[in-house]
Amino acid sequence: MKSNSLPQQDNGHPMYHLTRNQQAVLDVLHQQPHPLSAQELYGMMRQQQAIGLATVYRALETLKLHGLIRSRTGTNGESLYSPVLTDQHYLTCLQCGQSFPLDHCPVQELKAPLQHPIPFKIYYHTLEFFGLCEPCTHQVE
Amino acid sequence: MKSNSLPQQDNGHPMYHLTRNQQAVLDVLHQQPHPLSAQELYGMMRQQQAIGLATVYRALETLKLHGLIRSRTGTNGESLYSPVLTDQHYLTCLQCGQSFPLDHCPVQELKAPLQHPIPFKIYYHTLEFFGLCEPCTHQVE
DNA sequence: GAGTGAACGATAATCATTCTCATTGTACTC
DNA sequence: GAGTACAATGAGAATGATTATCGTTCACTC
């Protein structure tokens, strides 16, 4: 990244100059209704333009560090990326790995949500419930 | 696992017969003040007894499916395991990867915490805030 | 004590992610 | 416009946690 004047956006986050590829990755994530893995992203972008896998990972890393996208680890271990727009929370089954999105975020309603002594710049949060979905309760003994 | 009578514990979870190794893994996790990775667990147990890495992973999988331990993915991608006793929530820095535990769980105070249409047996939940810790805010441009 | 199936250990295989390095692109200066 | 500096890129190798395989051992039942 080159030197730049770092103008402030109205949301308070500094606005950085994104490279063409970083912007392309962000665009694809915005167009998708569901979180994507890096590999899926790579496969999709490959069809549109020449891009390397390492570049996809580097772009995701940069976007994440600047609070533009969030990542979440799926049950199979791979990271799933999505834009930081709305809260996304899940019920995740430990057996089959399915995640059921929750449309309501209880954390928003907290009166005193974040009392912590550590100076910290919060970009987003995740709330996830783990257990067994109904079909899987019958399979685990 | 052999056939057994599946007596109920007072917490409502069925109590299964654990193998010696599964019990040993659970014991080590109970003795540790911090979550452990499977590799760390393997290294520690290796010093006490002969055990295979695959067995450690298998034991963790079984314990997790029965709601006895929780797992959480660290910033380096490896899973960290700890007993399901208390809530554990974190502030996690996207830059340096450090996690700062929160001693207070706001989710407990919610009036109507879980209104979801899906029948689901919840073992535990995770609440994690992501962003930048103070030192790292200076490094990310 | 024999039979049966789960649990085990060692090791190979898998696969997402990261690293390396030579090349290319992009400002910025003169 | 040429030259320079450095970030960004792509291809492919390397890493490392996790999972699969397979022959052996253990625990329980009859």
C-alpha cells in the first residue's frame, strides 16, 4: 500500500485505497447471499479474471484487518468470509456440521454490553450456539 | 462404545461410559487453566502414557459430541479445547491473534435469549468480539 | 476360554493455508 | 518521459493440523 492521505469515512473507519484485486474480492463477497470460503472465492473469480490463490488469501487478510469483511470457521475447518454488514449468528450442529442462521441478534439489546478494561477497537462480533440438531440427536446414541 | 443403560446425570445429559483414554483426555483438560490444542494435549499426555495422536483426536470428537468439552478455533487455525463448565468469551485481535478473555457473559442476562423455530439441543455458546487491540491499531496503517 | 466388535496406535494421505521468489504494476521524482 | 522504489501479484513449494487406513489389541458377552 502506498502513502495516502487516509480520509475518514462517515463510519469513522479510515478509508484505504484498495487494489483492483482487493476490490474485486470485496465485490464478489457483496454479491453473494452466503459466506464463501477462500477456495470457493478463488474458483469463482478464476472464471472472470486471472488471479492467483495467494492473492485471494492476501486480499481477504487485508480486508479483514480493515474491518470490511468478517471470517468465521466452518465445522470442516475452513474459513468462511462475508462482508461486515449485518450481524450473523448461528445454531451449529456438532454432528452434521450444518449451521442454521439466526435472524435475531440478542447482543444488540444489551444495556451494558461491553464492560472490559482492555482498550480495543471492535469491528464485529460473533455469537454461535453449538449442540445437536433434531435429526442428529437420534444418531448420537 | 458398548451397549449400556444410559443413566441420566442431574444436568440432564445422558452419562456415557468413557474409555480410559477418553477419560484421561477429559481429566487433562479439567486440570488445565487454559484451552489446549489437540497437538498440545498429545504432547502432554505422551509424557504420562503411551497414546496415539489419532486417539486424542477421536477422544476429543467423542467428548465434544456428548457436550462434555467445547472447541474454539484459534487465530492460527487450530482448534482449542476446554471443558464445558463456564462460559468463555473473548476479545480477539485480528492482527496479532491474541485473545483476551471476558469474565462476564452478557448473553446470560438476556430476557428472551433463544427464540428460534428450529428444534435444537444446545450444549454451549460462544460470544467473541473481533477487532484490533490497542498496540495493533498503530501497526495497521 | 472363544467370539465379536469397538478402540487403539502408527503411519500415510488430505487439504486449507502460508511461504518463497521472481516478475509485474504503480505511483512518484527528476 | 525515463528512472527508481516498493508494493502487489502468480505459480508453485512447503507447512501443519486433521482425517483416513489398516492391522492389532482390548473389553465385554456367552
